[in-house]
Amino acid sequence: MVSTPTVADRLRAKVVLTEDGCWVFTNNLTPGGYAKVRVGGRLQMAHRVSYETFVGPIPDGLQIDHLCRIRACVNPKHLEPVTRSTNVQRGLAGAVSHAKAMARTHCAHGHPWTPENTSQGPRQRRCRACNREQLRRRRVARRAADWADGVVR
């Protein structure tokens, strides 16, 4: 009697082991470099299937991060469930978007990013001219609302 290969057997049969310990999946890669495998008649992301097969369920609301940064890797030791923001921060996308933002010479409204016009927040730089304009608009709106309510300041 011939036994049907398990998901774990099918994953192992399609990987190449690297010196870094990656299990690089060699079959059915997406244009972005992620591996896919058919399970239960559906194509699923191979790194997620690997994590669930060898480690356990992925907690709700979390994504699987490739600690090795190799998208086709399905080694469960290289996979970690994290929040979306953590995954983006760790990934190249976070570094690229930060570099692009820092390369800009003007804010979205055309004010220059100069030391005099820039305040640095915990996660981003802020345009002082835009902040002043926003405060002015709030003040005008609050006075208009007070005037409509009959409140005199």
C-alpha cells in the first residue's frame, strides 16, 4: 500500500539547504520571490504552511517574518510571528521608505526642510510652517463654533 506524502514531506522534498541554514523552496515562486504550495486544494504561502506544520498555529493578527530575509525560505527556525508594523520595520521596505522620506527637501506643502523650519518627532520630522497653519485653522474653527454658540471670548 502506497502512503500519501504529508505536507511536511512535500515541503522537505522541494527545498535546497544552504550554508546559512535556509530551506529555500524551489518550486512555484511568486514574482515577489515567495514560495507557494498546494494544501487542501488551495495554493498557500509556503512559509506560513511550514510554520503551522512544524511549530503550530499562527496567532490571529500576526504575520510571519523571515528572520533570514530570504523570502523563499521555509525553515521554521527562520520564521517568527510578528505584527505587521514590526514586519515592515524589520524589512527592506521600512529602510527604503525612510531613506526616501529623508531625501525629500520640502514638505508636502512645499516648505523647505531646514533646521529652522523642522521639528523632529519620535518617528518623523514635522514642518513648523504647516504646524502653525494647522493651529491657526483650529483656532479659527473653534472661534467660529464659539460664536455660533453665543460664547464670547
